[in-house]
Amino acid sequence: MLFRLSHTQKEEKKVEILKPKLDVVFKMIFGDERNAEIIIAFLAALLDIDKESIKSVKMANVEVPNDEYDQKFSRLDLLMEIENDGNIEIVNIEIQVLTEPNYQDRSLLYWSKNFSTQLRSGESYAKLKKTICINIINFNLFESSIYRSTFTLMEKTRHEILTDKIEIHFFELRKLKKFLREKEENYAYTPMEDWLNFVNIETESDLMTLENKTNDPTLEKAVVILKTL
């Protein structure tokens, strides 16, 4: 027996696309230095800084390690150097799709490795670069309903910052989705929400919604790359 979908059923059917949060797809968009304009706009939005202050981007690892393929594209580690207002900074981007216990500790370990391996024997500590970890995760990690959390080292009672060379960010995609779903239809996304929403795209409908809402030409270029893939 042949069944036909009604127009309503067809409209409700969710057409899946390549998800930007999957390792290989993300790296093909944000791990390619030829897409420097896109990478800079993405980083500026997530770090909440002026994209004009990021002068250049240099990738430190551009290949997906072989052992990643056995993990069903569950995580990604993207390391780069950026020139921010004349200062060279280390930025590590982690994508984690599957829930992982003790993820905070793992993020701190990754930060410490990127920070502690900068100097050669005898070099001045003054040469240590600011090291930033950006964690984009597809599960809820903290009790707060806020989708963005930023951590640094701070004195417990005076709230005095020990150093500006540590910065660890967490972006929880499920909380972002809930946050945006509860907004009015005419709510204007911030650049941060625009780019995270792009990373969180799962269906053709999600992609169309983002295209209709964004006015960012750089984000539109990222959409074109995704469609090409």
C-alpha cells in the first residue's frame, strides 16, 4: 500500500543536514585559515570583543587525529594563536557532543597543558601568553539556566583577579536553544547567539530560520560553506 504525506506532514518533517557541531564539519569551517574572516567573527562574538581587534589567526593543529574517528565525532580540539590588539594569545576550542563526567576538570587540564608548554628552559615568565579555553558543549553542565559561563582566577573574598592570562568559557547549547525558544518571535539575536545558533543547527528548518534572522554577512558566508559541504 502506498502512503502519501499531506502538505502539513511534509512541512513538519525535519530534514537533517550536516551538523556544524560534528568534529569534521566544524573543523572544515572554523579550522581552515582560508576562512580567517569567519574564524575572527566567530571568536570575537564568543569572546565578546571587537572583531577589529583580532588582526590575525594561525592554526596550530589542522588535522582531526585518527583516534577521533573511533569516538563517533564526539569531541574536537582546535588550537590556534590570535593577534588581539598587538598581543599574541592562545585559544583552544573544544566541541563536546556527548556528555562527559568531570568535564570541568578536563577543561582545566587542557588549559594547563596549553599554558605550561609555552616556555623553553630559561625563558622569562613574562613571555607567557594569555591562554583561553572555549568549550562548546551539547549537554547541561552547570545548575544555572544561563547558557554562557566564564571563569578566571580570583581571590575568594576581595574578588581580586590573580592574573588575566587564564580564561575558560563554557557555552551550553541546550540552554541556548531553550533560551531562544522562550524569546518573542521578533527578538534580535546577539552576535554570540547568532554564531552559537549556527553551530547548533541540526535541520534544514533551523538553517532557514537562522538565514531569515541574521544580518551578518560573515555568518551568511559560513552558511554558504555549510550548504556546499
